[in-house]
Amino acid sequence: MRSRLAADDRILRLLDIAELPAADAGEQVEIIQASITDMDAMEKACAGADAVIHLGGHSLEQVWSKILDVNINGTYVVLEAARRQGVKRVVLASSNHAAGYVEKSRGEAGDYEFPRPDTNYGVSKVALEALGSLYADRYGLDVVCVRIGSCFEKPKDVRMLSTWLSPADGARLFEACLATPAPGFRVIWGISDNTRRWFSLDEGRKLGYESQDDSEAYAAEVIAEHGELDPESHAARYLGGAWCGPDFNTAEKEAGR
Ligand code: 15L
């Protein structure tokens, strides 16, 4: 998003726990290396900002202690730091895994699916949405939670033909989340206008998002490489795909079984 969200009238303040590349000549960025769980650092990062886009944390399944610390407490710190510094709008990266156990046989996932998390990670995204709701209702922040599908340069497997969010559409969606007047609290799907999509685009469109990409451009290539989805597989049955299957049974692994 660093290059995609760049604009003449904008300074992007980028925060990551990892070391980020320094600013290129003419690039209007400020770099901060810190953890999203560090309140002091987050308050400094939020000072004077118009909006926060929170994409930090573990992006894959992890043991509970890490999810609790980084994804759940980290989101609390982001929102609280934003509140303390008077930031009016926060965009939060939620995930399809907040509703991973929704069965696809029900048809396109609607505007708002009640949470059915498929993993510790999915639970953290439900908690993120709950925290966002609290900060919108109690403290008056505008909070948009984007349940992102699969945001990669290209769909990596057949499931992603349905869940893909092109990075360019991701940037369009974030711009819409920043620009839309007074959204209050929203939960929207973050996907491209894929021919095979499983999710409604209606809530995103209400914020002004117009997807320009469709994973169908990659369908022949992806299917030739991976074959069609096995109808008996978790990937074919649930929104969360393989995350609903035994490989993601973290509890058994943590218990040493
Ligand atoms: C996610 O939420 C992950 O962060 C991402 O890495 C993908 O695995 C994606 O979901 C997905 O469901 O494809």
C-alpha cells in the first residue's frame, strides 16, 4: 500500500515492527519502527494524523498467546492511541476468517455475516470488530472494518479466485474508507469484483468503492496449475477454506497432542 496510497497532498506515516526501507527521493513518508503493542510509540505515531489504517499483527494462524498479545491487545492499543490523540477515523483490517465457518452453500455471503471465526486468528478479527464498535459508539470515532479476502498480486489457488482482493482494489477500498463522509461503524467485505466471488460488494459500494479487477483473468492459469476444488474439501465448503480443516487445529497442537 506504500506506493499505492501515496498522494501529493499526503504524508504517509508508516509504522512496522520490522525495519522498513528508507524514504526514496521525493517520497512523502515518515518511518517509525515499533510494535503496535507499545502505547507510547503508538500515541506518537498517531499525533497529528487525520486517519489510521491498521494492518498490523499476525496475518496467519498463531498460538493463542501471540494472537492475544499482538492481534487483540495490539488493536486495543491502536484504537486507544488514536482516541487519545484525537484521530477521528480508523480503518481496521479484519478478515474473511472472522466468518470462516459460514457455509458457502448458503449463497453469496451477505452484507453482514454474524461472526463464525475459524481459528484463533479469526477470533482476533472478531475482537477487532468488537473493539472498533466500542470506540465508534462510546468515543465517536469513525471505524470501518474491512473483512479482507485474499490480498495478493495474483490469486494463488482456486479458492482465491473467489476471495481475491487485488492490491489496486485494496488501495481503492482504503481510499473510499478514508473519503466517505461520516461512516460511523461499518463492517464491509474487502474483495474484488470477481466473477466467482462469494461475498457481497454492496456495503463497500455504499462507501464509494468501485472494484476494477476480476480474478477471472487468472482463472485458466490457476485451474491448470491446481485443478478444480474438491467438492468434499473444506475449501469447497466454507468461506475460510482450509483454515476450517484439521491443519489449523491449534488447540490440539498447543496441548501437545
Ligand atoms: C487472511 O486473513 C490472511 O491474512 C491471508 O494471509 C490469507 O491467508 C487470507 O486470509 C485468505 O483467506 O486467503
